[in-house]
Amino acid sequence: MRIISGTYRGRRIIAPKNLPVRPTTDMAKEALFNILNNSYYFEELSVLDLFAGSGNIGYEFASRGSKNVVAVDMDHRCVKFIQTTAKDLDFDIKTIKSDVFKYLAGASGGYDIVFADPPYNLSETAFAKIPELVFKQQLLLEEGLLVIEHSKHLSLSHLAHFTIQRRYGGSVFSFFENKNK
């Protein structure tokens, strides 16, 4: 994986083979950030990265100037890798080792962007729980955005707050907006 833009543009990050991760492809990540670039100033964003895995998405936000990035993952190896990589790159990424659903059930605070990249084999019910908890806990600021990455074989368009989806290869980004605040 590589950082697409910002301070560390072009920097390759090699995750250990023993991490249980499926990093967002560079093509899909570049497309996602092109979409976000049209609506946000990255330096002003607070970001919550759920199922953070290798930290790929968090590094991209931090490289583009986002100062408040929180990465949540339940695998201690992933959390340690994110901590080490963030320190090496001088990124201020806060890591939390937790089951994402337990974390969301008790979470507070406001984020401009919440990004979730759960394992593709999660049940449709579990995928639906992510936006439900994000909106119930009011984790998005006004005009905030939840982006869930999932397989092309799953549709989340029937869920509350859904606005649009974009497909890149076998991956889909479903967007949910906080328009009701």
C-alpha cells in the first residue's frame, strides 16, 4: 500500500504478513479521496477509522494534514503496527484496541468523517449495525459523512441516511450523510 497524497505522497508502507487485513486498494483509495477532496479541507477534519487494520486510511488522512485521527481495531498486532508506523511518520493518530461494535455503543464525540472497512464476510445485519450505532451515538458532526467499504455483493442502500454508493472493482463505498442535525 502507498500514501497517495500529502506530506508522504508516494510513500510505501509494508504491513507484516501476519496481520489479518485486506487493505483498501490504492485505486479505490485514490477514488475515495478524490471524492472527499471536493467537499472537505483535510487540515480541518476529525476522522474516526473503524476496523482500521493496517491503518491505510488513517495514514492518508494524516498525510493530507488531518490532525485528529482515531483508529479502532480489535487486533493487538494491527494496533501496534499503526502505533509504530504513525510514530515513524510523525502522525498523531490515536489508536484504540477494541471490538468496533462495543466501542461504538459507548462512543461519544463528533467526527467529520467516520470510515469503516469491516471484514467483507460480516453479516448484513452487522454491516447495518454500523450506521445505526454511528447515528444513534451522534458521532458525526453536522454535514458529517460515514463511509462504509464493502463487497460488491452487498447493498446498504436501504439503510437510513444512505445517500450514494461508488464501486471500484470488487469494492463498494456506501456513503451516509448526517443531514438531520
